[in-house]
Amino acid sequence: MAIVKPKVDAVIVGMGWTGAIMAKELTDAGLRVVALERGPDRDTQPDFAYPRVADELEGSIHRKFLQSLAKETVTVRHSIKDTAVPYRQMGSFKPGTGVGGAGTHWSGCHFRALREDLNLRSNMKQRYGAKFIPEGMTIADFPVTYDDLEPHFDHFEYVCGTSGKAGVLNGVKIPGGNPFEASRSREFPLPPNRNYLGAELFYKAAREMGYSAYPIPASNASAAYVNPYGCQMGPCNFCGFCSDYGCLNYSKASPNDSILPVLRLRKEFELRTHAQVLKVNLDSTLNRATGVTYLDADGKETEQPADLVLLCAFSLFNVHLMLLSGIGKPYDPVADTGTVGRNYSYQNLNRVTLFFDESVQANGFIGIGGGGATFDDLNGNQLDNAKAGFVGGGVIWARQPGAGPIRGITTAPGVPNWGSAWKQGVKDAFRHSFYYEVQGACMSYRDHYLDLDPTYRDAFGRPLLRMTFDWNDNEIRASQFLVGKALDMCKVLNPKALSGDAKKTGEHYNITRYQSTHTCGGAVMGSDPKTSALNRYLQSWDVPNVFAPGANAFPQNNGYNPTGMVGALTYWAATAIREQYIKSPGALIHT
Amino acid sequence: MSDDKAPSPSRRQLFKSLSLVPIAAAGLAACAREADKPTDLSASQGDYTPAFFNAAEWAFIRAACDQLIPADNIGPSASQAGAPEFIDRHMQTPYASGDIWYMQGPFIEAAPQFGYQGRLPVRDILRVGIKGIDAHCAKQFSGKSFAQLEHKDQEELLKSAETGKLELENISAKEFFSQLLNETRMGYFCDPKHGGNKNMAAWKMIGYPGMRADYSAWVEVRDQPYPLPPVDLAGKRG
């Protein structure tokens, strides 16, 4: 018999960015909130304290801040006719665990969406006609506009102390920023970070190619800062332990340093760690959630009744919980029915590395996760998709989150993997190379989706989530086009050697190589309950007291990193809950 | 690192007595390259007693590591840097017994894009692979183990494991090689607290400053190399 806890107003599953934002907003509104986090509690002190956190073996090999795949993972297959096999070792993407979630070990790139990213389908139709969108590509407009989200993009940047330079401020172009961005209502809270060598040279190469480079908006503070909640941040000292690590310096914004210091003091907020949520409980109508069932730290099955259930797990596991709990109808790609699992997409990441001689001090060990430079000349409406031959754009950037020898040293083409020639190769490359990356959009397709695996189970006896995904021709063409542009740009800098990895025609998705943690979709927001799991407020169409904020809501992924958009959507949903739902619980959009 | 998987006293005794022959053999082999050894010998592995590997496995690890990262005028060899000690200690951590890997079956064959789909954790991949290679050597080289082969034969064998040309019983030679290479590189480059990278010699070789953790004064310096030597997690300066 499960332990039953006293009922609360809202239960939150997961204490990453979305969970922390929801907890802050809902306790602001006077709700009593319990948050259930599957992993341990984490705070800058002692968990990210120097020097211990800067241990590459623990951070990047033992994966101390990532979820243990022994407990929960996914299975993956390339097509609907294949048998999926488990994602057994961490590779392609890195879900976090513990308080802070992936918001602890992220890098800090903090973009807004472009205006046209939010109405991709109608924009493509308008620019090139409906036939330009290939058969089977299921891209859709977001059911929100840039103007809906602008105040929330803005607020999240101020919470994070995002460092950058506005390109368009209240409709006026400002030198130094992104001239193609949608208008901002305020300048960034902090000025851009300083440039390491690779970023400095990026500006030079971009200028020669005629691109308008600008500083990547980085939630890595360029100066001391106090956010609107009173949380303090210190200037980033370029320590080189960003991606994979918690920030030792209160510089990289995270739920841990930017929101939780306030939440932890609130008596309306209770955080339970090592609390593994197994499912959302529904009443007999299946249209109302009564709370969640979880295993407590001791492994005892526990029920937490609540009026409101916020699914704030990592995008994949939000979808998993919805499928396991019977929230909405599972997607069936053959019949083209159902919504949960539909429109899974990813990110099209490709890297080119530039090698120089020893007079060039690239110093890859100097690192800042979100800093660097990029441009939007090949993204959004700047790109002529018909000419380029694919849907969706992308960015090319210089980023240097910090290199260390355990994380791997990329050697120049022709260097073997071992022996004296390898030693010479790593010695030559380590301080004298840097890389640029192409981050391309990834479209959604009828046969790319998430469902429950028929064979494999997690440590709690539940079916694993199954991912059916592969590179489509559209994404391969995008990769080849954008990497080609990146290589042209690199040649301006005259490196001694150059290596690049555009996807080859027919290339299949490889789960063993880290590419990106930007797994998107599966429980998407939309205006039609037949093709979306969530309405425009990230509320389940089927079970209106369940909200599922996260990248799971993206109908497809654009060329930017998702966190800025995820934060803005969460504030947007929280505002709808505070201003509409609490007064009158129920569906916010009537069908 | 966890100690609970240490061998029983009797096993310890057993391989102390066995260890003489193969280690001496490996030592002899290493002598061929002593001449151009660039760093001091204080980092040599003679005084470390393995707690995970048995004598035959230890001889293999020492010999293979030094093929992968040989001594030369660029920097120390893997064993000079303590990589074998690292590997022996690393095999005793939860990581090496599959703590963060999904280890449930069924174990079915899949395309290489899906990674290792077998049922062995790292420590058993190494053990089964070493046994397989030594068995192959015994057949091909009249009873000799890998550690007893000429350098050239060792190198050829590792190359054929790397490409997957070598066929071993119970394990993919390619998978074994890839884990062995990863472990060797980790032992070479890890923080010295984990047993490898003695005296931060591998960091000095590539110019990695270790855990200095503050480069704010150096972000925009272009005209001179970063000047400071490495510092490790214990605060020692190299």
C-alpha cells in the first residue's frame, strides 16, 4: 500500500530550469508546491566547489552530473522497420540529473527564437509555395508569436544575467548586435564577454565573407550581477569547465544559482530529492490528474496528490511520463493518429577544426561555455531556402567551452590514433587549434517519433522510451551547404590544416558521438488537438491540469540552442496559470 | 576509489609469485627504448602492485600501453606516466563495472552507429580481450604471450585489433582496442590523484595548465605562450 502524502496545490516533476521557474512563479502566486527530483540535491557549495569539480575524469567520463543510463535510458532505431536497441553508453545527447538538471551542466548559449522560426510552416509556404515542403515533413507553426514571448525572453535573460549586445532595440538597429534579430525591448543585462583568439578571428573571417557577426548571447556573466530575484553572479573567469560541469564561480546561470537560492527559503516550497516519479495518476474519467506516484529516497512507493501537475523533466522524459500515464493518445505514424510522441526532432551539429603552427596561441583550455561569436546570414529569412535546397537554416559560430586532454584532443587529418605520431599530433594541436561549428535546424517528419519500447525496461520495470530517428536528406543537404560555407570562411584564416565533418549523403544517425543535447518535440504545442499534445499554454489538451513545459513542445527545432526558448515558454505558461488557470481551473483553450 | 573488489590475500600471494617472470619480460622489452627517454624514471611503475589485474593481464597492460604511447623525445611513455596503475585502479571503480551503462538484455547485434551492444562492462571487456589476445599469440607465436612478442609483432597485432581484422573469441577486437586506447589515454592525461599522469608529465608535454581555473588575465593575450606550469587537484605545481 503506497504512502499517501497530504495534498498540495501543485506538484512539479523535475528540478531543472522549467521546474525552478514554475516553482518560483507558482509560489509567487501563493500556491503550495512540492517538487520531486529524481537525483540528488546540488548547490554551488559544496557540489561545484573548486578544485574538485574541475576533475575531467569525474565530469566527462564518470558523468557525475548526468543521469545514470543504468536507471533510465531510451532505445533508438533508424526506421520504423528496425528493432531498436538501448542507448547503453552516454554519447549523442546528455540528459542531466539532480537539482539543476541539464541547466547545471549546460554551456550557457542563450538565444531567442527568430520571429520567422515561430511560424516556419506558413513562412515556407508563403515564400516558396506549399510544394516546397517535402512529403512527410510535419513542420508546424508554433501557436505563439514572438510578440507573445518577448517579455518572457527578456525576463529570462535578466534572471540569467545574459551577456550580449542587442542588434535591434525597439525597432532600431544597433551596431555590434545581430541585425537580423527580432526587436528587443531592452538591452542585455550585461555586455558581451571578451573574445578568445578563435572568436576574434571569427569576426575577421566573417567580415571578409560579408557576414554580420555578433557576440553569442551567453548566460556566463561578463561582470558582477544581481538578478531580479536578488541572486548574485560573479564574472566568468574562463576556467574551461562549463559543458559537463557545474559552475564553480557563480558565473554560469543555472537553476541552482539563479533561482533556487530564493526558492529554498520559501515555506510554500518543498523540494524532495531522490524522488523518482513513476507516473501521473488520473481519475476514472482519464481527463483529470490526481497527482503522481513516486519512489521516495528509501524506495517506498509514495503518492503525492495535487490539483496541478507540472511535468518539468528533461524533454524526452516528459514524453515518457505522458505515454506511461495515458495522458493524451499515443502517436501512430502509420495511421497518422494520436499526438504523444509526434514530431520528434534534434539538432544538426557539425564541426570544423582549424590547426595552426605553434606561433598561434589558441589556448583551448581557456573556455567559456556560451561565449564566442556567430552570425545569422544563413539563418531565418536571410537564407534563400529554394536556392540552398533545404528547409530550415542554421548558424555558424566560434565557441570554446574549454578543452582538456581527457575530453579529447582533436588532431589534424592524417594523424594516427596512437604511437609517437599521435603524441606529436596532440602536442601540436592542443594549444594551437580551435574549432567552428555549424548548428543547423532539424525538421520533424511523420516517421520520426517517440513511443514505448516493446522489449526493454528501465530499473523501475517500466518500458523504455523508444526513439525512431535518422538523418533525412533535407538535413544532410543543410549540413553540406552550411559546412561548405564554414570551410570557405576558415580558408580566409589560412590554417595549416583543416578538418570538417559535413554529413555524407545517406549517412545514418550515430548515437555514440556527442552532438547535441537538444532533443526536441514528442509532446508538441499546437493549435490543433489532433496534431499536438499541448495547447499554446503548454497545457495538455486531454488532461487540462497537466502542463508540460520544455523542448518537448517544439514542433521542430530551429538553428539556435533551445534554452532561451524553453525558459521563455515556461514563463509564458506560468503567466497563463497565474492569470487564468488559478481563477478558473480547466482547459484554457476550448475545442 | 573503491577497495572492496581487491583480491583476497591468497590471490595476492599467488600473483606476487607469478609476477616476476612476465614483468621482467616486459621490462626487458621496454629497455629497447630507454635510450631516448626524456623524463626522469621516478615515474616508472616498478613499485606498484596491481590489485585488479593478475600477473599475465598486468604484463599485457604494461606492454600494450607502451605500444600505444611509447617513450620518445616528445614525452613520457604510458607506463612512465603511470597509465597502467591508473587502469588497474580505474577497473575497480563503479564506472568500470557498468554503473552508468544500461546493462539489461536482450543483447542484439546492431549497426556500429549504435555503439557497444554487448553485455560486458569495461573491466570485463579488458579482461576478456586480454585473454583473447594472449590466446591468439600463444597459437601464432609458439606459446608466447603478447608481452613476450617483439615490438613489431605487438604493433601489428594492435593495428589489426584496431581495424577489427583480428578475430577474437567472445569479444570484438575493435571494441576491446577502443576501450584499451581510451583507458590508456585517460591514464596518461588524468589528474594525478587517479594514479596516472605522474608528475603531471603528460600535461607538461602538451602545455595543459591543469586546474588553474582562472584565465581572465590571459583571454586576450596573443603574442606569447601561456607561461604557467600545471597545477593539479591537490594544488601541487608541476
